[in-house]
Amino acid sequence: MAIVSRRRFLVIMSLHLFCKAATAETHTVGGAAGWAIPSSRTFYNEWAANETFAVGDKLTFVFTNGHNVYQVNAVDAGNCDGTNPIAMFDGANMTITLTEEGEVYYICKNRHCDLGMTMFLFVSNGSAPSTPTAVPPLLATVSPPAPPASKSAAPEVRSAGTMFVGCLFAVAAAALAL
């Protein structure tokens, strides 16, 4: 009997982890523009304001040679200072997994931060959309743009909800089958 219970536990945990990974989203930073010198200094913050980020999601930075991605704290982001980064990503295009809830700041250290290659985003714990408690000084003058007409929030929520319900049924079916 203990073997059956242990097997059931392992199957349920495996399905839970699979479902959690399946609901994570991949965001291409800047959309079609990628990670490049933008048309406005607020471009990346406006892009991030129209996205919802959760722990487990992935950020894909698409860029050409001459750019990089540095994760920095709020003060360093506001000063475009990459001398004490939390993490550095040099080289070709990359994907970063968001592992912690809270505020995250990215810059391009190659003097492109001053030209607008800087981004703030807030990562929720994944249970419900969340917003930062205070707007960082760096973003105080940025008002989020209206959502694009071609992108509706409803299908995205429905898709995540459908995956969650599907995973829930898979876990329940596995538990009953054992």
C-alpha cells in the first residue's frame, strides 16, 4: 500500500510541475522591435506596462552585436550605471527566466541606456496579476499607453485558464487512476 501511495504522490507532483511549466509565458522584449535603440526613451517601459509577468515566465532579448543586457537595481537603472550589475548577459540573443517576484530592471550598458535601452518590469508570484506598490522615480513621468487594438487581454486569460483547468483535470485523473 505504501508503494501505491508513493507512486501516486510522485505522479501527482510530476504533473503539477509539468503544468506549472506549461503555463509559463515567453515574452519577446520590445515585441517586433526587439532589444535595440528605440524611437523613444520610454519605449521599453511602455511595452512592459502592457505585459503581465509572473515567476517562471521567460524574457527573450533579441538583439544585434554591440548590445547587451545587464540586470541592475533601481538606482543604477535610473543613472544608466552598469558597473555593479546583478547579472550580465553579453553575446548573442538570450532568454532569461524570471525566478523571483518583485521589481526588475534591465539596461544596455554600452551607453545605449541613455538612448532608451532601459526597462522596468514587475514580476508577480503567478497567482494573480500584481502591481508594484510605488512607481519608481525613473518611471514617474511615464503614463502607460492604451492597449493596442489588435491585442485583447481576454484570449490570453482564457488560454492560461484553459491550460490550468486542463492540468487540474490531468492531475485529478492521474490520482484516480492510481
